[in-house]
Amino acid sequence: MKAGDVRAKTEDELKGELERLAKERFNLRFQKASGQLENTARVRQVRRDMARIKTILAERARA
């Protein structure tokens, strides 16, 4: 997900996406612990997407 894509979404959409990513991150952690995680790069990608969304939300709150 690119920053431009994130900026184009509404605040409600971003919060929903953030919630979905948090659930995915939780599931990925369980997969890693049980040795079933196939795509290890996805953990990093989800974490960065969450940070990107939180940054945009914080920018909007400051404005």
C-alpha cells in the first residue's frame, strides 16, 4: 500500500483497514509461532502498512 493510496481514503476506511491489518498481524504471529508461516516478508509489510496508516491519521488529527 502506497502513501498516496492511504491519503485517498476516508478516516473511517483507514480505521477499518488498520483493524483488518491488526487481525492479520495477530494471525501471522500465530503462524510463525506454530511454524506454519510461509511468507515471512508479509509480517514486515503488514507492520509498515499499519505504521503508514497511523502516520496519516496523526497528520489529519493535527490539521
